[in-house]
Amino acid sequence: MNRVIDNLSRRRFLQAGGGLTLGFVLPAALAAEAGPGKAGSGLAAPVEFEPNAFLRIAADDSVTVICKHLEMGQGTYTGLATLVAEELDAAWEQVRVEGAPADASRYNNLFWGKAQGTGGSTAMANSWEQMRKAGAAGRAMLVAAAADAWQVPAAEIRVSDGIVGHPPSQRSARFGALAEAAARQPVPDEVRLKSPGEFKLIGKRAARKDTADKSTGRAVFTQDVQLPGMLVAVVAHPPRFGATVRSFDARAAKAVDGVDDVVRIPQGVAVLARDTWTAKKGRDALEIAWDDAKAYRKGSDEILAGYREMAASPGAVARAEGDAEGALGRAAKVLEASYDFPYLAHAAMEPMNCVMRLGAEGCEVWNGEQMHTGDQFALAALFGLPPEKVDIHMLYAGGSFGRRACKDSDYLLECAQIVKAIGGRAPVKLVWLREDDMRAGYYRPMFHHALRGGIDGDGNIVGWRHRLVGQSILTGSPFEKVLVKDGIDKVSVEGAANLPYAIPNLQVELHTPTDNPVPVLWWRSVGSTHTAASIETFVDELAAAAGRDPVELRLSLLGGHPRHAAVLELAAERGGWGTPLASRPGVRRGRGIAVHESFNSYVAQLAEVSVAADGTPTVDRVVCAVDCGTAINPDNIRAQIEGGIGFALAALLHGEITLVDGIVQQDNFDSYPVLRINEMPQVEVHIVDSSAAPTGIGEPGVPPLAPAVMNAIAAATGKRIYRLPIDSAMLAA
């Protein structure tokens, strides 16, 4: 397979420390938009990336891959390094990985335009050709250097496992020995990318690049950063959203040994000390009077009641085909169902934190950085600096699930406010304790869904109306102009507005409340977290009312969506759909299934459950079929699916953030449980073989789990679930 390398600089590689560094430019379409001093028009005079944009080969034979995406546990460093190493023909053992700095001119997410960041399960998909071209160009230049040195045709040279060889003359050299000479070679105008049949690393199991350092404690997270003179800050936030500080008394806090300062910031009151524990003790000693004049005082039940009232009337139309109301009026049988989904916390292992230093040269930040460009510009605006003077060092992150990709740069700006309040006299490490992290907001939005479905006399679905009510994540954010159109927040209705089933008359509507200030944010798989659950359980109800098998009904509606149908059939086959489940004394057993597409990947899951006499459900087994295009690292795909299933199951069984009089009731894992290891089911993952470009995998394993389990519970007990998390009492025999 020959491809034109359309985003490589025409300039030479540069020699740097006896090594080989590879430079890149923005794609032409983006370069043309970059503005004065940033780009020319098209490829004739492109804006170059810095010379070590994605690949560095050193004289010590090390191959360093620069990764523009955050490694937060999802395997990004391994996947991106695999792409480069495959085309470079490097030995996996010689490959190292570094996180890229914040610089959208070199490291932009190609799906996001001129913005750098990690999210939407885009890391592998947007880097698929970019990183392979980086490796292929490096390989071509090593080959050219060897051909010049040995005076042999380049076509006779072979590269394998980090060794460049000329079989006819039996000469060979390792990458490091050729690096300096390769740096003097011209960048090739074209490179040849491998065909799938030539892959040695892509599609195979490769040991993760972050495992050893994380297992031995060498990996650097934000908490590991220690700077000379650094102070640790914790913040007292108001208990209600919208409340502010009326007054505070810091005398007792300052009396705590080790407390350095107490400062008021827009977000609350910050205590700075020599370490986290001392800062916490100082915060505990604060006396604060909160001003609740503009505070939000509603509770979860009141919010939900308002949502249900809104669902009784038409909303903004997200999709309309045929005549849904007319079809429902003519249907032989009409079913109605409503579903309630609570606020959910991200609850990542590592709470929010960052380290920040302000000096004459600008602002420097260390953290598990997910939204580089947005955070860089937000900090620049606060400090009155040009964005390039905000230097962000991307470290490992202990999870995120969307939380570190905050559209408002909340915790980074909080740290910046503290640094500003003390005049930049010391570096500051902001630490949110678990309670701060859970009560500070930015939850998966609460949602209410109301569905109506009509069936004709032959058992066919002829009408479908779906109304959703919930807060917009995007309204008021930098993403609003692109992703909110005619009152429709696209992430609120994803999975619903693009319903794959061939129903002739359907309508999807959205109500977006505007009087609720509870901060909301994307949560792993975003809108699909609730749309998949409501749609796939309602389809099961319609199948039961029509007297049809749930798999057969779905397949009859998926003629135009073969990839949906393929994973559904695969999960059903491998899961033993239609065969009896082994009985177990004292429990009721059932099997359920669901299929959903998110982030351009297709996932079906079959769940087997057991329900005890007291109503306690146990998920025994989940069989998953996934089509995510080319499987770069199948082992990592399985890990992501298994992790997504555990993440989704925790929310299904336990997850709920509730408000009473505006105050969040949960504050740690005792009141917001995550999944315990004894609750994790047996999981089987079957990956569809594909040569298509890779698509998302970090999030698509989440959406089908809830409806598959809910359908299995209905099969076992005859009782359907309309509100999450599951209330075991309602399932009691």
C-alpha cells in the first residue's frame, strides 16, 4: 500500500545530540487557517513542528516516541508507540515513550482542528496514519543513510527489530549507529505504509510501556512532583453550588504548625502549608460564614419532578422521520415507559490536582493534562500571558473518565487563583481530597427519558417517540458553537438521534433545563450512558409485547446497519442465546442482550444474571462482541472492554449523587461505592477481525452493559427497571 506523506516537512532531519529527530507540519487545511506568523498557504511553505515532534532516535539506540495524548490508564502510550514502531521496524524493547507538552501547533488532535487534547476515544483513530508515517519516514532515512555508507542500492536493504541490514554483503548496523548519518538525509516526499499482512506489532500482543514504571513506583504522577519552596494548598469550597464566602476567620488555621498562609479566592478559601495533611488540618480549623443568597437549594427529587413535568410536552426536535404521532395513534398496541438516571461522579483513583509555578518567563504546570489547549488558553487569560508562555508538562493521570477534560478548566484555574493570590512567591501544589473531588460537581447529568412505541397487528414496530430531559454539557462552553444547533446539544441525544433501527415513523425530542447550576460534564461514553439503557430496554419490552425474540426483532430492524447486526449475532452466538441457563438453588436466572454504537465502534453484550430471593442481583457472565476497526493491540482492547464493563456495572448497582436542599450527600467511597472485585462478572471479549481504520475503544464498552443486565433481570424476574441505580428491594421474590 503506497500513500503520499502529505504532512511531512520537506526540510532535513536535524542532528541533535548525535541522534535523529523527526519534524512534522500541520496538515495543509489547518496550516492555512493558522494566521499571520503561524502558517503559509498550503504545503509550499508549511509551519513546521519542532524537530522532535513524534520520533527521536538516539545514539544509544533508544527510540523515543512522543505521545500527544494523555496516558490515564487506557493504554495510549502503548498504542501510539506501536504505530510508530511498526513502520519503523524497531524492536519493541528499544522503544520508550514521552508525553508531549502543550503545543497545538505540533500536537493537535487531528479530529479537533487546532486543539490538543485527549477525549472522545479519539487517540488511536486520529493518530492512525500520522504516527505510522512518522515511523515510516524514520525508517526510510535510516535505510538511505545505510545505502550511502555501504554504497549499495536502498532496495536491497532490510530492516527488522531495530537492525538495518544488507543481506548480500552481510553488513548490518543498529539504529543508534546510523542516527547521525540519517539526520543528514532529506525527508522523503513519499513513504510506503505497510499492508495489514505485513504487520508484526499491530494486531499482536505487546507489553504495555507504562506497566513497569507504575509497578515499581518510578512513574511520575502529580503527587510525586516536588519543587523547591513549594507549598501545598487545599481549598474550603461552599457546600452549595452558587454560594460564596461572606466572611472567614483564619486565626486558628494559621496557628497550626506548618501552615504558611490562608487566602480568599473566588472558589472559596485556600490554606497553604508545607504538606497536604497540615493544609487539611489548617482548613479544618477555619471558621467560614457562607453567603447562600444565590445558592442552589433544590434536591434531586425536586429536580426530577420538574424533568417529568417537562417531558409531558413536546421538546426541541432532534430527529423526525415519518409521522410518529399518527403511527402511534393507529398502532394496534402502544407501550409507554419512562427512565430516570441520576447524577454520577467520575470518582477516578487520583482526585484532581496540579502543580503550578509563576515566574518571569511565564507559567509552568505539571499535571495529568487532558485538555491541553483549553487549559493553556484559560491560564494565559488569567495571568495576562500569551498562551505560549504557559508551559504544561503532561504527567501520568490516575484515571479521569472525562473529569480532567473540564470545559471550564476548573481545578487548574483554582490553582492559578491561589498562585496569583500569593503573588507567585512560591510554587503551589493544589490537592483535592476525595471529599473535595466528589462534592465539587462536574457530574454526569441527571436525565429523564419518556418513550412511546407502537406495534402493528403483525408485531412490527411502526411508531417511536423519545423525549429526553437533562442539562446540557455544552451550553456556555467553547464547544457550544459547533455542537449545539437549534437547541439540541448533540451529546445529550447521541445514541438516540442516530437510532439505527429501521422504524418508519420516529421522533426524538430534547428539553434542556436552564435553571440548574449543578456543574455537569462528560462521563465515560457521555450521552450513550443513558440513551443506550433506555432504548435497548424499551426495545426488549416492545419485543415481549409483540411476542418476538429480542435478538430476532433487532436483526429485522438492522438491515441497513450490518456492523451492528454482526456484533449482535456474534455476542448471541458466543453467549448461547436461546439455550437454557443452568439452574441454581434459591435464585432466579436470566439472560439479556443489548447492542450500541458509540465513538464509531460497535459493541454488543450478553449478560447472564442471578437474582436472589431478597432481590440482590449478581451478574455472573458478560459476553461482549466488539468491532472497533483494526485492533492495534487486542490485549488492550480486551482490557478496555473489561474495565468499561466494571465501570458501567458500578454505576448500575451503586452509582448515585443526590442533593438535599442543594447539598451533595455523597463524599467518599463509603457513600458512593465503586465495584468490588467479588462483584465483577466473568467477561469474554470477542473482537471482530477488520482491516478498517481503528475507531474508539476507551468508552464503547460502557453503554451496552446496563441494558443487557436490565434485560436479563427482567427475563429472570419478570420485573423491569426504570430507575437507576438498581433498587434490590423491588426485585424481591
